[in-house]
Amino acid sequence: MKKLLLSILALLLVLGIGAYLFQGPITLGLMDRLVATRMSTSLLDQLPDGLNVVLCGAGSPLPDPERSGPCTAIVAGEHLFLIDSGSNSSRILTQLQLPHGEIDGILITHFHSDHIDGLGEMLLQAWIGSARTQPMPVYGPVGVEEIVEGLNRVYSQDRIYRTAHHGEDIAPSSGAGAVPRPFSQPAPGEARVIFDDDELRITAFSVLHEPVEPAVGYRFDYKGRSVVVSGDTRKSKNLENFAQGTDLLIHEALSRELVGVMTMGAEKAGQTNLAKITKDILDYHASPVEAAESASAAGADHLLFYHIVPPLLISPMEALFVEGVSDAYDGPFTVGRDGTLISLPAGSDEITVEQLL
Ligand SMILES: [Zn+2]
Ligand SMILES: [Zn+2]
């Protein structure tokens, strides 16, 4: 018995020393398999025909480990559109295995920095990711052309290096950067159809985010299913009208109670600028209960919160964030995080929710 134990110990020791000595080759072998699997998999192959929404950024300008800057990916059949591209959203897209090269266009809701400050990286990845020969269309209210021209200028040196280094086949000079697709801000009640190919229709409508103007939300209709994305807005009757009967309302939300705690903390710490800012932001966002009231008024079947303010750093904060939501809205709701996937398969009433990250 003693001999057997000694032999097992000796064997374990040999295995341990072997693993230590060969940890480099073992790691490289694992990495080889992991990289091959990741690079050959696309989330697009796993989604049903219909409307699929993936949050590539569920947060706001405030840092939240689970929520990057605002970005919503919408997959409708063969199409992949993004709405806004906040900080870190391009990297989240990579983690989600949503190929940048497949993006058809990026829609901007308004020009607050948190909605556009991931655009440079997103455009670069989309260009190199598929050897695009045409620049990426970036849709938005009038003013988007300034953003696009500015970004194209910022990256004008980089694009030359990339083509020089990788060649025209990999980085075609004609496909770098973006091309603006501006539309005039729709008046309240007015719909601006910005994309329509008989199957997928994307409509822009105005929302309320003063002093930020223009500011729009978007509605996607595809094979009898629909999704409405609020952009940044306080409670908006116009949004409720455009969201009538939608399957899924994706609405921004700010908890005044939780932000109030931040304000008190900032005041106590003598951070007067921060205290002023946290007070100012209260008037141009909707509270979770107001978003729920809009979902109820629109008759939406599901409500997804995104652009969540403040960061929900510990789980009890989430319960406080949604306090009162169930009283204002009968339907199911989801507090979004990076990687929240909601699928609306065509030809059904089904709504499935998954967390991919
Ligand atoms: Zn914002
Ligand atoms: Zn904003």
C-alpha cells in the first residue's frame, strides 16, 4: 500500500515537472485551437432569420465594467447595422464574434461624444476586416457630415500607412473611412425613412434631448417584427407614437435617485464641477419608470434598458434602478449589459433573451 502511494506521488511529481517544463508548448497548443475556433466562428451564423439585437455597448460616459459606451447592433436577415459607436464598442463587437466586415452602415442618434467616440476604431476594423472598397456609410441628422469629415482627416495618415504596408488587396485605399449620409431632422410626427429594401425598413424620428439638437431614435421593421431604439431622450410622446405596437423598445434610462447619491458624494468630496454635472444631466434623460411608462403607452412587448446611468457596480443597485418599473409596465424587461442578445424570429411572436458575455 505504501509502495503504491509512493508510486502515485512519484507519477504526479513527474507529470507536474513535465507540465512546468512544457508549459510554453502546451499554452501555444491551446492558443492555436482557441484562435482557430474563434476566427472561424461568426455570431451571424447562429442567429435566426428575423430581428436580432445585440448590445455592443450598454453604458454611458461613466465607466462601468459591464457596460461600454452606447452601441446597438441590429441584425436583420442579411443586414447588420450599428446604432452609435461609443467607447470600447469595437472591441465588444470582436468579443461577440460579430464581424466588423459585415457592417452595412452605422446610424448616429446625436452628436454627444459618448455616442461617437468609438467610431474611429470601428471604421478602421470594418475597413481592414473585409477589404472594403467603398467607405462605410454613416447615417445621421444633418451635422453628421462634420463628424465624418473630421474622422476621415484624423485617420488620413493612418490609412496611407495601412495600404502601403498591407497592399491594395488587403487595405484598398478606396474603402478607408466613412461617407456621410445626412438627413434633415424630422419634425414631431414626421417619419424619415433612411433605408428600405422591401424587407427591412429603417425610420428615424425625433426625440427630446435639449439642448442637444438634432436628436433622433430609430425604428426597424423586418418581416413583421419591429424594434425601436430611443437614442438619448427624456420621456417623449413622439417616441411613444413611433413605437406603437413594437415588439421591443430599447430605451435609455437614468436613475435620478442613484445619480443623486453620486451628487451628494461629489459635494462631500468638494468636487463641485462633478456635482454640477450630475445635477445637470437629470433633465435630459428618462428615468427607468418613465421609460417603462413609454413602453406601456406604446404597447411594446418587451423593454430593454440601455445607456444605463449611473454604472450599476453592485447587484443591489440593479434592484434600486428598476424600482417601480413593474408598476408602470406589465411586460417583461431586461437591464442591458454588453452582450445582451434579444432575438425576434420572423413568422413568430417569440422573444428570446440571452447574455453572450
Ligand atoms: Zn449619451
Ligand atoms: Zn446624449
